[in-house]
Amino acid sequence: MSNAILAMNDAAVGRRGVDRWALVGLSLSMLMPSLDTSIANAGLPALAAAFSASFQDVQWIVLTYLLAITTLIVSAGRLGDTIGRRRLMLIGIAVFTVASLLCGLAPTLGMLLVVRAAQGLGAAVMMALAVSFVGDTVPKDRAGSAMGLLGTMSAIGTTLGPSLGGLLIAGAGWSAIFLVNVPLGMLTLRLAYRHLPADRRSPKAESAGFDYAGTLVLTLTLAAYALAMTLGRGHFGVLNILLLFAAVLGAGAFLLIEANTASPLIRLAMFRDSTLRASLAMSALVSTVMMATLVVGPFYLVRALGLAAVSVGFVLSAGPLVSVLTGVPSGRVVDRFGTRRMTILGLAGIAGGAIGVSTVPTSLGVTGYIAPLIVMTASYALFQAANNTAIMTGIHPGQRGAIAGMLGLSRNLGLITGASVMGTVFTIGTASPDITTATPSAIAGGMRLTFAVATMLIIVALTLAVRSRSLTTRQPR
């Protein structure tokens, strides 16, 4: 696998001034957490049988992991800026690897959930710091290609997860979906130890403290929001409202703490930068829309188009496959034509694809669904490479970890919000109390409304991109 990644590195960033083995380590650091986001889904039926648990109970194996990443990714990035990114990356990879081993050996569901949360902690560190290391390992004029490579590795992990999980479970049982990370983790740890650049910390960084109070409040706030968005599967009840209210109060408390602490977790002054504000907002909006394809798509394919489960799997894999094929080329296009133009072009493509999904009649069948989905996914790869490059280049090295964490947080919050809000919009659009029994025409109506709303969200993101004049961090060559 390392040879294949090495070849992708050569194609993505060339040889000039690049530590290719460091990029292999960073690529694996993106691949493994992404793989574990999707591979566990394939194991839920086997895990339910192994632990004599309900489907709702074993779903927390997936949810716990995502919650840990979402709530800790900003803290992980900021802690890397404080104690050294290389040091924390090594710790994160080790935690992820050991937790993967313990997941495979867990005797009870409760123990599995505990070590799954620890695995999410390691994943948060790896995902945040892999992005922040690009500025230390790749020349500035190749940053877009490197970002595209990391996006490709994330897509490969997401795509490979379900099929690899099914093969591993069939051959070696459910524990294999976690134990497969152990040799990969050991390889990644060795590469990171030998090839990541040493930490260069200033005296100011040495003396700076860590914002424990802000970290705790932010973690609890994000956990409350994530739970409010996921509990009840889009049907808001009293508990959801209370959790949202707690999240709002927590956000206010967090801002108050950050404004009055000497070493804030997030420096509020950074948000005076219109580029950063726009980029984070666009990332959240686009993630919300892209999540709709995963939440709503299966119902449309089964209930409206009448596809069998196997066919649905193939159709849904089209999106991640396009991401794999277009991630690296998108990064090279960003290096060539600049971040602002490619951000706008990517958003325009996503909007065009969303319009296609909302207007193409069901009479066109699978083709009418896949064609706009391919446009959306390829455009998303271009947007992600451009937006990530715009954020992560031209900033002070001491802020890379924190900003990479905020970028990951904006994406995860978008995914969580999309799963809940877009699912609710779809239910409203079907005008049916139970979408599992809704008619094909009702499902098609829900699909049209969902992606009409998605189009409006992308138009908002486009407006932000057009108005953000400073979004261009590199000029065309």
C-alpha cells in the first residue's frame, strides 16, 4: 500500500522539495480514520449478533466515534500548536493503534464503546494535524496538490470501508475490522517518527498554557449539539430542544472564556479574517449538502426507482469513486489557476448537480440520478482542495493546528447537521408519516424539495465566495 501511495504522491506534488515518505505517513493518517468511519457500518449486524444487542444499541459504535472526532478535533489542533505537532501526531497515531487493538479484543459492548471513543480521540489528532503538516512538508506552490491527495485518501478510506469490512467479517469475524488498523498504525507511526519535521517551537509557545476550561466547555457544547442533531433521527422532541438550548448556552460561555483567557483555545481575533470566516462557513454548508446524498439517496433509489440492495450499493459507490479519481487532479488545477476561481467553480458545479437531482424526472431512472451526482462529487473534490488550500496557506505556522482543527470541525458539524436537517426536509417533502411506506411519487417529491433546499444553501456559499476578495492565496502560474 505504501508503494501505491508513494506513486500518488509523485503524481500529486512532484519530487521538488517534498519529503515523499512524510507524505506517505500523512496520507495513511487520513486514510485510517476515514476507513474506520465507514468500515464499522458493515459490521453492525455481526456486532449486534455477537453482543446480543439491538440495532439501536450497536449504532452507538459508529456514533461514539464520530462524536469523539467532532468534539475533540479543535482541541487536538490547538494542543499540537502548544506542545508540538510532531509529538502530538505520534501520540495520536499510537492511541488510535492501541485503541484499534482493544476494540478487536473488547469482551462487551460497553467496553467496545469506551475504546471506540479513545479511537476517535486518536483519529481527531491524526485528521487535524495531517492537514496542518502540509505547510511544513510541501512547497507553497504545491500545497493544492497535497491537499487534493489528502482528500483522495479520505475518499478512498470512505469508499473502501464497507466492502473491506464485509470481506474481513466473512473471513475472520467482526474483530478483524478493527484489528486491520494495527499493522497500518504501526507503519504510519514509523513513517511519522522518521520523516515528519521536528517541532520548532518559539519561546512564546513554550511558555503558553493550554486552555483547559475552554476545551471542556467546547467539548460539552459540541457534544450537546451533536446529540441534539442525532438523537431521534431528525424528529425533534423535548430532549433535542433541551440539548440545543444547552449548546447555545455553552457557546456563549465558551466565547466569554475565550475573550478573557491568556491562552485561548481559539483566538477570536482570527475571525476578523474574512477569508477564514467565509471558508469555514462554506465548508459547513457544502458538507451539509453532500450529506444529503448519503441520507436521502438510498430511500430514493429503493422506493422511487425500485433498485435492489446490491444495485443501491453500486450506485452509492459512484460518488466516492469519483472523489478518488478527481482528488489529486483537482489539487493540481488549484495550484495552476488559484484558490478563489476554483472555489467558485467547485461551488457552481455542486449547485448545478443539486439542481439536476431536484429537477430530473424519475423516468430517466438511475442515469438521471448518477449523472448529477458525478457532477456534484467532482465539484466537491475541487471545492475541498481549493478551500483547504486557501485556509492553510499564508497563515502563521503556530496557528496551523488550531485552524486545521476548526476546518475539520466545520466539516463534521455540516455532516451532522445534514444528516438531521436534510433528513427532516426529505420527510416533510414526502408528506408521509412514514417514509418507509411512502409511495414512489411521494419519495420523488421529497427528493425534489431536499435538493431545492440544498441548491439554496450552495447559493449562500457561492455568495460568500464571490464576496470574499481575499480568498485568493496564490496567483495563477
